[in-house]
Amino acid sequence: MNAYLVASGFSADNCTYQFMVCFFIVSDLAAVPPYPHLHKQDRMLRMASAQVFRQLVRHMNTDVSLILERSINRVQILGRVGQDPLMRQVDGRNPVTIFSVATNEMWRSGEGDSTPGGDVSQKTTWHRVSVFKPGLRDVAYQYVKKGSRVLVEGKLDYGEYVDKNSVRRQATTIIADNIIFLSENPRERI
């Protein structure tokens, strides 16, 4: 009987009724775990009821938190600052502090990676960092200096811009949420 209500008790004009009926049926079914002694048909009806409920919530609900899956866009880079930061604004609003950070990757090439006879290779990658948070933006502009070692945490952002020659280009930027200052510029200590 419960499975019949789930499968045929819906009408397109009464969303609240549909949700309540489905929720009651699925809650009732969820309270009784699918033990092996239940008939195969009962287990199939319970699984079908749960599927109908999930479909209903996914397609009929306007609450975005129930529709979208959680995802992660997190980045951490540890490196040295390549240029003193710049503060930019577009039309007097949305100020942003921009600087670059270099990260290095080193590896040994040759016969065996564990033997000392191989050549050491290095690759430097430059990352563009943008800081929009008001407090962090000002601290970054004031204290980030060329050569400083920093740990930047944030998220990746992809965008397009038009350069001076009217050519459309793509840009990858790290939108910083946190900056940890690890050391002073080594050249300043000399």
C-alpha cells in the first residue's frame, strides 16, 4: 500500500502534499532496515520508494542546497613573491591587490633516481594571486614584498580578458582567502 501511494499519489498541482506523502513513506521505510528475511518484493518496493523520494526532492524542490552537490575548489601554494603587489580598481569599486608567486619543482633525471650521478632539473611555475577581502587585501598590499616567502590559501578562478592588442586571452587566478607570511625577503637580511 505504501509503495502504491508513492507511485500513484502525485499530482502536479500540489507539491506540498507530494513532499509530505513521500517523506512519510520513506521515513516509515527507513525506520525498518531491509533484513534478509523480508521478501524480495518488499525490498524492491522500499528501494523504489526511496528512489521516487530522491527524484521528487531533486526536481520539485526550490531549495538550492538540496539540488546541488557539494564540491571543493581549494588551493594552497608555498613559494616566493615575484613582484611587489599592485592595487587595482575598476570604476572606483571592487579594489583588488594582485601579486605573483613562484613555485619550484625539482627532480633528478638519469639512470636511477636514487643515484647521485643524474642531472637535476627544475621547473618554475608562476601563479597570479588576487586578494579581494577588505582586511586581507590591505595587509597584502602593505606587507607582501618581492622575494618574501608566503603560503597562499584560496580557490582557483578562470576568466577571460582582452589585452592591449584586442586579443582575447584566458587567465587563471588564485583568489586568496588567507596569506601566511613565512619569512622576510632573504636579500633584505644581507
